[in-house]
Amino acid sequence: MTLFRRSAMARPSAATRVPRRTGPELFAKYRRHLAAALLMLSVAVSLAVLAPDTEERIEVLVAARDLPVGTALREGDLRSQPVARSLVPAGTYDRQPPAAGSRLAIPVPAGTPVLPTMVIGPGLLAGLDSGSVAVPLRLDDEQTASLVRAGQLVDVVLTEGNGFETKLVSRVLARAVPILWTGSQTQPDGQAPWSVAAGSGQGGLIVVGAGPGSAEQLSTAAQRGKVSVVLVNP
């Protein structure tokens, strides 16, 4: 009986149990702590937003305006701009600009860093096989030349003969060579490439990247007959 009475006395009665607090009561009790935590969080976020950029920035040359393909670069076409180093591709022009008069092989939007691969010259051959050269071709059909663009792959075809005294013979001089630049895309008056008048001599020029084995044949093709190109899939 004594053990039974002691265990019964050890149990807390319903009247002595601590009541559970409701949500509003807990909020009222800890509202100051919550307010302090929110204040510290807002200060931390503000400092993160307003803190100066600690990433290193370097000066690079970017297009001062929208430059169309074929633009002959002149003073004022490029400007210096600080850019985060992580955003600058390798080989970007910094303090040494491309030679005056260099032509762009692709259109360059304003604010875009200018790379050597965008300019006709040795940099335009980046990524091609060792020994590749840039070969200018004057196509017989200027209207065909106006339809091709830099970056496309073409087969270069030479047609010899006139169909009367000599038989017409066509053969492929080079297969799947990349077009590096086209003269038909450099209309200063803003005309569409296909608006070049036939026989004007302005729209038939393209530049292709070729290996040493075919470069000589391509460079003399226009002297031997009519030169044309055929688009091919990559």
C-alpha cells in the first residue's frame, strides 16, 4: 500500500500540468527575436546587393555600334570597355586593335568583344587544319554568290569549255570547304545581298578556307573557266 501511494503521488495532476501555448502566444513571446532576425537578414541581403563587384575586370575592345558583316574597321568602330575576366573569350583584342581597314567576316552587335576570328586574316583560319589558307574566288554567277554566307560549306566546281568548239566539262576542285567571307554582304547602302546588279563585279567574290593541296587550283580556277559553288551539309 505504501508503494502504491508514493507512485500515485509522483504523477502530476491535471491541475499542475503546463498548458500548451497557442501560435499567437508564441509569436507574442518571441516577436522581438523574430524581428531582430529579419532585420539582420535584410541587412545582409542589402550588403550583398550593394557591395562592389570584386571580380577582376579587364579592358577589351568591343563594337561601338552594330557592325554589319564586311565592315572595314575604322577609328570609332571599336571602343574600350571593362569586362569581367571570366566573360572574356581567349584571344579578345585588348589594347592592340586589328589593322585599320580589316573587314569583319560576321556581323557584330554593339558591345560585343571583337575576336581575331571575326576579322578576315590569319585569325579567320582558326580551327582549320594546319596549312590551310584563305583563297579568294570570283564566282561566275553573282546572284548565286549573294545566297551564300560565311560559315557554310560548299563544293567548288570548275566548268571549262564553251559547248561549241570545246566540250563543256565540269569537275569538283574542292569538297566541303568553309566560306570565310562573302563580298555580296557588304552593301553600304543597306540593300539586300540579292539586289546586286548582274555584271557589277561587286557580288561574286567570296573567300574560302582550303588545304594546301587544292589552294593552287582554286586560286587559278577563274582563269581557266567558270567557277561555281554548291552548298553541302556539314
